[in-house]
Amino acid sequence: MSLASMTGFARAHDTLGPWRYAWEIKTVNAKGLDLRLRAPPNFDAVEVKARALIGGRVTRGACFAGLTAKRDDSVVETRVNRAALERLLKALDDIPLHASLRPASLDGLLAVRGIVEIVEPEDDEEQRNALDAQILKTLATALDQLAASRLAEGAALSAVLTQRLDRIAGLTAQAEALPGRGAEAVRARLAQQVAALLDTGAAFDPQRLHQEAVLLAVKADIREELDRLKAHVGSARDLLGKGGPVGRRLDFIAQELSRETNTLCAKSNDGALTAIGLELKIEVEQWREQVQNIE
């Protein structure tokens, strides 16, 4: 299964009899599924089924779906409400006009609300069912296009995320191979620090000083952090290869990578290790930003 982005756009349109209609769907990043659907009046039945259809195809992201539908103007009937027009004319006859006022014109009278009615013919039940069915079929086409759009962006994101993981794995290996992490190097640094303290002339209990040095050496060890970083990178690679809606799990791994990197930097007592740790923080943060786009 391929990786999909949460960002995509699709538009599909069609006609049936006098009707012209179109679907537009746009999706962007979100923590869960946030579906917002707009449909014209009298399309309630389509809206209910459309929500179910979209919910079955889009598992995560803010989804904005809109249906527009218009009947051909040639089949629309215009009627003049003669009874209302006559009542209006009678009412005007009873009103004395000022010399500065002109008599009412026909176009002015027809512009009065309720005088001219636009009447659309009603579809029979069979025609309406056929229209609803075809509108939903066009929605399925739009969802296919949306899925293709999200998969295409997901493929590009997968390549970027893989490159970031390679960089994180490489920096982890560099940290592991640093000479300053060796037991002899740690012992030498501690010995120098202890010697510097003794040179001040202060009195220290040698046994207590030895115990504190051992504790510092244990606290400065980053073996566990390196092992967990490598394990998280392996898990992330597996999820990227698996594909599907894995965005939440990748985001969790990103949080764990960030946690281990911060701990590594906090434990560092070597300049070269600190520099690698800072590079790791940058790579992990950039990796996490990209993960936010994954479904």
C-alpha cells in the first residue's frame, strides 16, 4: 500500500437531461477527519449519501466538498402573477400622484416582488432518483481523482522522509563512532577534571570523589539513546514501506526521536558529540514537519 498525503484537490462534472452539476473536493492537514460538505437546496438525500461515501474514502484531514447543480435556463418557465399585478394597479389608481412623479412603467411594476415568478419544472421520482444516482457516481470519480492526487504527493513525501531518515541514521552512526565516547576517553576527561579540583587545594574525600566520578560517567553514557534512535529509525522505515494511513504512528515516532535527541544533547560532555546532537535535532524537527502531511 502506498503512502498518501492529506493534501489534495479534485473536480468532476457531468450533465443529465436539463441538469448541469459539478463536485469540487479539497483536503488539507488535520489531526482527524473534519468533513465539511455544501450542497444546493433540495439535495438533502444526496448530501447524506455523499457524507458516507466521502467518509469511507478519506480517513484523515480537513475535507471541503461542494456540489453545485443548475437546471438549463431553457426549461425554466416565467409566469406573471396577473392577479397580483391587477391588485397593484388598482392600489396605484387610488394614490394621487404628485406633479413631479411619473406614472408607473411596466418594467417597474414587473420588478415588484411577487409579480414575476420563475417556475422550474419538477422532476418526477424516477428522474430525480436517476439524477441523484449519477451525482453520486460523479462524486466517486472525484474521489478517485482526489486519491490519485494525494498518492502522488505522498510518493514525493515518502522520498523526502526517507532521505531525512538516512541523514538521522548517518548522524547516529557518527555519534556512536566518536572516539570521545570510549571508556578511556571518558576516564581521561574525568581524571583531568578531578586533578583540576585537587589543584585548587580544596580537601576532598578520595573515595567519595571516585564514587561521584563513576556516577557522572554513567549519566554521560548515551548507549541507550543511540540504540533507541536506531530502533525508531527502523520502525519509521517499516511504516514508510507499509504505507496506508500511518501518519499518526509516524508522528509518534517523530516525538520519540526528538525526545532521544534532546536527551543525547543533555548528556553530552564532548564538543563533537554536541555538534552532532544539534544536527540531529534539526533533522528530526524537519522530518517531523513533513510527517504532519501524511494521512
